Amino acid sequence: MPTQRVNWTCSACALAWVLRATDLDPSADEDQCVSQIGYPENINATYGLMDGSGWQLQRVLAEYGQKCSNGWLTFETVYAIAGETTGMMSGGNWYHWVAIRGQDGNNLWLANSAPGYRGVGESLSREEFQRLGPFSVVWLEA
């Protein structure tokens, strides 16, 4: 995953990764997704993504015709989702959005546009999830 160019676009980077990975938009990038999310009313340099629930990310996916859901989920639920589909998530104590690639052993495999932020790279353990949560998750449905 490309690293984010500025410190407030993690949600746009996660969205761009999901759009590319699912072939909804193979050329999606950070700038395009900032625009689609809605700069500056929904995403900006002061606050990043304005609504931590991820509703604006869900809205953009719906504009592509992609059904998705969002909610505040447990590690077990996110792990199960990661075995079936992709999505994006952000921890309330992390304030950082990443895309969900899948499962990595007992961990979540991430597409992280700021590897190393708060000690997390491309994998998130149950312990890190507890420390950085609660987690808001937007996941794709069939």
C-alpha cells in the first residue's frame, strides 16, 4: 500500500486500497478519495475524517454500487469478517484508518498507509486491538 502523503488522509488511503483491491476502481488514489469523501466538510487537515463511524466511507462505496455495513465491532467479529471480505477500520484510541486485507495467523492483516504509527505495521494482534479500540469497521457485503 502506498504511504499517505499527509498525516490526515489515512481514511482516503484505506478507501483507495479497497477500491483498487476489489476492482471497483483500479485507478483510485489518495487525492481522488479525499475528493469523493468530501473535502473540506467531511475530511480535512484539522480533523482527518470528520465522522469516526466511517459513514462517509460507506457512502462512497455505495456510490460505486457496493453494499456494505458499518459498526463498532469486537476483535472476533472483525477477524471473522477478514476471513470473508475486505473493509476499513479505525480505533477510537488510534485515530487512524486502515484497510483490512485478511487474516494473518491469529492477527488481522492490514493495508496500513502509515506503517509504524502507534507501533502497528501490517498486522494487528488481539492485544493491540484492545489497546487501540474500540474499533469502527466498514465492511463489504456480497
